[in-house]
Amino acid sequence: MGLSIPHLLVVLVIVVLVFGTKRLKNVGADLGEAIKGFRSAVKESDEDKAIARKDEEPLEGEVTSKEKDQA
């Protein structure tokens, strides 16, 4: 019970009629910026973890093995 190409085209036409092409273009641009921001945040987080491991200092909020043993 999947969506075939004719069904998707009907949905696309309805969405364009309801929202208009200009609003859809803006939504697409906003979605692209949000994804780009998310990717950069994940990359920065990975870089912070790599730096912390190199310095062997825990990150803020990170649970260390010593804290696990005490709990």
C-alpha cells in the first residue's frame, strides 16, 4: 500500500496550490540552512571530544569512569 508516482504528483500539486511556490521555496531554503547548522554543530561536537581526549580532560557534563565507579 505504497505511494505511486501519480499519487505523489497529486500530493505535490495540492501542496503547491495550498502554499504557493514562493512559500515552498522559502521553506526549502530554511530547511537547508537548518540541516547545514545541525551538521556543523555535530562536527564541532566531534572536534571538542577529540580535543578533550587528547588533553584527557572530561567535557562539561561528561561522565567519567571515576564518577561511574563512585555511583
